[in-house]
Amino acid sequence: MQTTSAKNISLWPWISVRILALGIGTVVLIAFCMWLRFAVWTVLVVDSMPESVQQEFNELRANPQLNRERYHEIVDQYFGTEFSYPSIQNADWILLFILVAIAIPIIVIVGIGSAKPLAIQFTDIATAARQVAQGNFSIRTAIANNAPQELIGLANDFNAMTQKLARYERELRQSNMAMAHELRTPLTASMGRLQGMIDGVFPADNIQLGLVMNQLKNLNRLIDDLRLLSMVNAGQLSLEKQRIDLVSIVKERIAWIKPQADAASFNIHFHVDQPAMCVADPVRVGQVVSILLENTLRYASEGKKMDIAICNKNTAWEIHFRDYGQGVDEQFLAVMFSPFSRADESRARHLGGTGLGLTIAKAICDAHGGSIRAFNNPEAGMSFVVTIPVARN
């Protein structure tokens, strides 16, 4: 991507300078040629005069009123009688017409050459736009030399737009493929189990029906997550903000997940007595907390514990979640908030993960004007830091 350099000027001065330069240059050129013709002709005629006539003519030229008749006599004799006659056939007019005839093609050639960067840049952008309209998002427009700043900015913005469109198209294609795969997995499992019961391979008892129900629950949860993400992408995620205490929200969500944690011999340490007041949607913030707690139980339960702390950062609160599991690869950290991202595909499906939890958590944090980030701890495990502004209407 080319940036605007010092030699590139704004569009209005760019056009004005070229038009004025062309017009003024043409007038000056014609005037100079006319002056040069008169100067050379006068010198040649005066030099051809006898010395006495030359001296007399110079005196009369300086002051014609001394003898106007003699002045015109000398002019008619040496310069010609047509010199003083204002006819269209006068040599001066003929010369002017010749100069104009010469100037017109020069103006056309120079004008076209001056406007060439403008035409090239517009043509490149128009051609690239037609390619984009046909679905080719890999197209990029070239930057014309000496183009004005606005056109260079337009070309750069156009290239940035097509680059984002190409990325969005690629992400959409991958997301659709992943979505189809995720939806097909519980459906296939449910249909296979039901078909087995119909064929008599499996008994139609509560155990088998429970297995089918679990798959349908996973499918229903995946559909709910997809609906939430579609609302976020459409900018329709509504937040019912109110003044809440983050400490109470975290304690409530810990209480919800405590039976599963106790069953896995997993301890959650959260000792914060001072309130952490902010303006936010309690349901959505609680959803973020639940997502991080559930992820820890699924993927880091071997660490046996999790530490949660809330820190005051003046204009925002930070909720720190620190587990002691195995962590993830550093490469996965860059994409872990993308839809359907999993560090361990088979393990995640076996444990009921949809691959959308962290994506939803990030969307909720962004909607509040906050953020969420993750990193591996040097000792062991991972840390998530959720940032929620103290007050944002």
C-alpha cells in the first residue's frame, strides 16, 4: 500500500495548478512570440535605415508629436503601409492565427499528459470495482504516479476494503463449513442411535434415550450460541445495563457451577469482600463468567483449582481467572476467540464444547466497551483477563 508522499498534492490544487499553468503558459507563449516577432522585425528594419533617417526615426519614435506626418512617412516607407492598416489580412493577425493554431495541439497534448495520472487512477479503480462486483475480492488497484492525495487515499482505502472482503469471505466460508460440521455431528449421532433402537441393535430404554437427549441438548445449545453470534454480527445484541456488583455476579456463577466442580474435585478460590460496582448487563456479564468457569472444568480440570480475583483499574474493573492446567500452544492463542476454535478437537466434542464459548465471551465484552485476553502462565496453566468499564451508558 502506497502512502501519500510530499510530491502528491490535494485534488483541488492538483487540478487548479494544471489548468492555470496550461492557460497562463499558452498566453505567455503567444505573447512572447508576438513580442519577439515585433522586436526582431523592428531591429532589422531600423538597421536597414540610413543613419540620418535612423536617428530622426528614433527621435520621432520617442515623441511622435514633434512631427507626426514625418513619423508616419518613415513608418510607411520602411515598415510598409499595411503596418498601420487594421485589416484581418494584416501580418500581425496572420501571425496570431498561426500561433493559436500551433498552441491548440500543444494545449491538447500537454492537457492530456497532465490529466493522465487522474485518468489512470480512476480507470484502475473502476476496473477493480467491476471485478469486486463479480465476486473477485483478491483484486487490488495500482497507485498511479503523481496522482493527487485524494485519489491515492481512495485507492489505498479500496485495497484495504477488498483485503477485508477477501478475509471475510474466507472466514465466512470456513465458518459455514465448520457450522455444517458442528450441526451434523449431534444430528448424526442422534439419528444413528435412534436407528439402532428401531433396528433392535440398542434397547429402547432410558439409557439410550438419555444419550439421544444429550446430543439434542448439545444441538440446541449450539443453535442458541449461533443465534447469539448472529445478533452480535448484525449489531442487534441488546444490553440491559444497570448498576451491578461484579463480586456478586462472580459468586453467583461459582455457586451455579459448584456441584460440577465438587464432582471433579475442583476448587475455585475467590475471596473478595469489597464490592466492585459498574454499569453493565448482569446476565451477559454472568454469561462470560460461566463460559470461563465451564471451559476451565472441561479443559483444565487436571489442575484441580482456579484462582479468581478482581482488580480496580480506575476506569475499569479487571476480573482475573487463573487455572493450573496444561495451557495451550502459543499459536492457538491468536485464534482461540474465533468461532469453532478448539485446541483439541476430539476432546472438546467429547466434553460437550461447541467451540463458540470464547467467541461469545469476547462479543459480550466488546459490546460493553471492554475486552478479554488470554495468555499462558510461565509456571503452569492459563489466565484470562476480562475488562469491564466502571460506567458506560
